[in-house]
Amino acid sequence: MTETDEAYDEPLFFRVIQYAENADRDVVDMVSGNPDWEPPAALRDGLRDYAGADPPEFQYQASEGLGELREEIAARRNVDSSRLVATNGAGEANYLAMAAAMERGAGTEFLLTDPVYPYYPGKATMLGGSVTRVPVHEDGHVDVAGMRAAASEDTGAIVLNTPNNPTGAVYDIDAVAALADVAAEVDALLVVDEVYDHFDFTGRFESALTLDRDHVVVTSSFSKSMGITGFRVGYAVFPDDLVDAARTRHMLVNVTGSRPAQTAVAHALRETPPSYYESIRDTIRERIDALTAALDAIGADYTTPEGAFYVLARFADFPGTMANAERLIDEAGVAGMPGETFGDAYDDWIRFSLCTDRVDEAAARLTAYFEGS
Amino acid sequence: MTETDEAYDEPLFFRVIQYAENADRDVVDMVSGNPDWEPPAALRDGLRDYAGADPPEFQYQASEGLGELREEIAARRNVDSSRLVATNGAGEANYLAMAAAMERGAGTEFLLTDPVYPYYPGKATMLGGSVTRVPVHEDGHVDVAGMRAAASEDTGAIVLNTPNNPTGAVYDIDAVAALADVAAEVDALLVVDEVYDHFDFTGRFESALTLDRDHVVVTSSFSKSMGITGFRVGYAVFPDDLVDAARTRHMLVNVTGSRPAQTAVAHALRETPPSYYESIRDTIRERIDALTAALDAIGADYTTPEGAFYVLARFADFPGTMANAERLIDEAGVAGMPGETFGDAYDDWIRFSLCTDRVDEAAARLTAYFEGS
């Protein structure tokens, strides 16, 4: 458990991506979590239809989001739409949730996992909070006892991500419920980012919304499930007593989200069959198999993701430093994220994103590189 | 000059609009500043083309905005694109500018005009700043001497809007330059919101960017100029020493803006002829004439806007209270914004937005109502 109050530096994703782009050779990009697959057909249709709409439809929707979008989400998540703010992606949803924790005045410390998605500590620091990281179990699951021991009256929020980036763990709903209890005990919020909820390969994933607890904020977006990180359509579901303040902050920061994107997503939600999502999961499963087969051949350690679309790998004598990530780009032609970017717990590891149709090529390159070394 | 630290309540626009929508009679909406006119044809084309783009174009652009959009803006505003952050509308641009002022640690007071667009004091309070309002001159122009007298080492930023909502004043560039001097003297920022820059009826408007000063942040958007408040495409131009921190905050709050909207605006910027903007100005001029002719007939005081698209009117024994705005909705069938919403200086006035093709009808209704009273 470490306490940090680092400056909120730009996450390092972009530095690695830029290094790969400037490399002298062909590089398979396994850094970014940007889907490379086709969005739902209905999303394209919805956007095309909207392009011909009347001028009033080109103006602000309600600040909290397009009515039809919020109704579609509320029905799917089984919550009252009054608790729901449509946001500029999960990025803004998490910002609003963490700001809500600070505004409650019941603690300024954010309890995060180690490893952690780097935007969370960035947001915490920007909001004037402090960060405490609690290492996860070796299998990538959240350490409930460790979180409970770390929680105190100074804690403003515990922030989770399940299915998890980067470990691929799908947290047990019992673990999430136990952390909701911890949050209630120390008068903090539990923020659960479920942006990978459509990428559960275990059949065990349950949303924290099913707990129906006070003190719990759930965030998500359509960036991953529809393959549209650039559209910026997400949402946060707040407890009744926090939603007004969150709506006000949303209004004062952004006024509202982008209506063409919200309209297209609402249309896609109505018209997209379950088979769309299942076929994407099948694609990811195939990519997991291709990469992990190569890692077996190499004799590397790796995590088989229960969810999301990342594989963490540990190669002998090749820790997950920025220098080694750059070496892998230059010498193997494969770009991955150094584990040290996510904290200390996985700093021996490298994260490979499966958002590329060149996983076979990457697997062959890694095999040649590490077997030859 | 008054000092306030009110809670950052939801702006009252929505309350008036809702009252009008729930009225038992037909009401001409002159509350909202949402353009009712047709967007550029190229905007629709750009959005339609984008709907057929390849999956990589549906993913995040750079956090600071789509490259082609930033280049188009930078060329038009004659600034280096490195100073420019594309934002989720002018709303986010002003938030980033005001947050930059707070982050500098050189003062936490925001000097605003009275009357003022209510989002500015809302943002100031949300950011933990205080608000001081300096009444404008009777003609609606900023009181430079008053601002200078109010400025001190506690001042974090002076925030201006020109062409101005609600007064319609187009500030002289000399006045803006003098306030840039004041900002420099007290080590504050001058934030100039130029969102109505395409609605200048005087030919005198000059952007604060032409001053090329440190300490000056200029914000704008395409919401008004292209009639697309719902797209959320705006930008802020920062001094070199502040742009990195603003980009980081933008990334941590929103990740980036919505790409369908940014793509469509970039296309429209390239393909839209000046005649498009001129024809919209002609429409507004006609509406100004129609409304002010009625106000002449009634014998009401009013401001003839030099810019933007609002007319402030003062009727005898009918101050600009919320109660009177509601009375006007119920009894005359015309909805305007009560002047008290914008501060104390114009609390006798009612603001009528010209974003409706029913200005003639509103003029007739106001004439019948006030001549009959």
C-alpha cells in the first residue's frame, strides 16, 4: 500500500503509441484499447438519419442527456432514469462520480487497486484528493480485506473497474458487495466502472447496480461495447441524494453531451441484436487463444482474461519498463503497455491489447523474438 | 459592485422554458438562444459521409481535438494550433479557461460584468472561486475604469463576453486591450468568450486574439455560427505557458470531444461560403427590426443589439422579475428571460431571444398586451 500525491501527468499511453508510430519498422499496435471491429449497423443508420434532421434536433438536448437514450439505458440497467446522467464517455462519468465523492465532504482519499487504469489517480489528484493503492491478489482480483484495512474516515471513495483493465479479472459480486459495505461503514462512495461489461467470458459478471445500495455509483459507456471510443457516449448512475449535484456539475462543465452521437447510440441500442455482441466476444476469444498459445510456447507467464480484452504477460528477465516496451517495438515489432504504467504490483508485466486483427502476426513475432533470445 | 458566493444553482433558463412549455396556451419562445435556422449544407454532408467511415475513424481522435479541425480553426484565427484545445462546446472552453486561472494560484476572484451570462458565476463558484460583478455602462458596454478599480491581487480572472449576451454590445478592441493590461498588472487572466463573433452588425468587432497578449484566453464555438448547439464543438486558445495544464484537465475530464461532431464541423468549415453566414445575419437584422418597431409603438425602452441575437426591453411598471416573465407567458403568449437572471444591473429588463421565425407574431402580441394594459 503506497500513498502518492503525484502531479496528474498525461497518461503514458500516448507516449508509447507515439514511439511505435515513429519506429523505423512495421509494428503491431497492442497498446490502445480502441476497438478495431465494426460498430453496429444500426449505429451508422442512426447517424445517417440524424444528418437529415430538422434544425431543432441539432440543438441542445436536456443537459442530463437525450430522453430516448436515457430511457433505453434505464430500462436495460433496471434503474429509474432520474438517477442517470448521460456523459461525455465513461471518462466524464468517472470524473463526475469522483467529484461527487469530494463534494460530499466525507473524505478526500481515493482507494484504488494496484495495478490501476492511470486515469483514476489522475482524476483524483486533479480534484485535490490523495491516492492510496491496494495491491490486488496474484490472480488479479480485488483484495477485499486489504481494502477494508486501508479504508478510514479519510476515505472519500473506493474506485473499482470490473471486468478489469489491465488484469482481466471479473470481480465476484460478493466482493463488490463487501466493498459497498466498507464504503458505507466509513461514509465513502463505491464507484464501479463497468465499461467492459459486455466483455465477460465467465458468465459470472453482475453489475453493482443489482446490489441496489446507497453509496454506490456505477459508470459505463458504449465506447467498448459498440466500438466507438470517439463518440463519447457514457453514463453514470448515482444514488438519489447525489444526482442533483452531479447534474449541476455536468451542466457547468459541458452543458450537455453531443447529440449526433447520443442519437446514433439510442438508435443502435434499440435495433442491435444480441448476436452482434456475441460475435465480438467470439473474435476476442480467438485472439486470446492465439496470443496465449504463443506465450505457452515461449514459456512466459500470462493472465487469461475473464473479461475485458487485455492479456498481461511476464517474460523471463524482461520487466515491464518503458525501456523494455520500446525495445519490444524496435526489436520485435510489437507494441504493448509497460506494466509499470499501472502501478507497482505488475511492474514485471507487459499488457497486450487485443484490439487488432494482427494478433497472429504479433504472436509469431513474440515467439521468434523470445525463443531466439 | 457586489460580492457573492452563492451556491452554483442550475441556471434558470430551463425553469422559464419549462414554464412556457406547460402553459395552457400557444407561446412564442424567445427564451432560448438555440438557433432555429438551417445549419450549413456541408455540415449535413460531413456527418452523412462520416456515418460510412471505417472503424478506426470511430475511435478517439487526439485528446486536444481532431487534427483537421484544429488546423482549420488555427488558420482562421491566425494562431499556432499548439495553443488550441478543441472542447465540448464553449461551455467546456470557459470551464477550462476559468480552471486555468484558479490553477495559476494568482488569485481566486472572478471579475464579471453585471449583467452576466449565468454560467460564468456558476463555474466560478464550482471551481471554488468568488465572484465580483461590475455593472456595465448604460449602453451595455464594459466599464473599464470600474473593472480596473475592482481588480486586485486577489483577482484570478476577468471574464468578458463580446459580442455580449444579454446586452448586445460589441466591445471596442481598445477596451478589451485596456482590460488585458489590467489583467497583466494584477497577474490575472483575461478570458474573452467570443461565441457570438459571427453576429457582429457593426463591422467593428475584433477578436482579442489580434492583441497577441500573454494573460489572454479566447474561447468560442460553432454552436451559434453554424446553428448546432447540440453538437458541442468549441475551442479555447491559451497562452503558451497554460496550454499544457489545460490539455491535461481536458483529458482527465472528457478524454476528448465527440468525433462525429468534430468531423462534420471541420468539413463545414472548409466548404461553407461566406454567404451562408451573411444570410443568417440578414435574418437576424430583419427580426431585430420587427421587434424594435413594436417596442417603439409600445413606447418601451430597448437596446438595439450591435451583435449577438438578443434584445433587452424595459416596459413601464413591468420589471424583469421571474413573476413578470411568467405573467408574460400566460397573458401575452411570449416567453422572455427575466433580466434579474443576469444580475442586478438590468433587473428592470426582459431579454428576448431572436431565435424564432415567429418574431412578427411575438411583436403583435406584445403590442396588443402592453397597449391594452
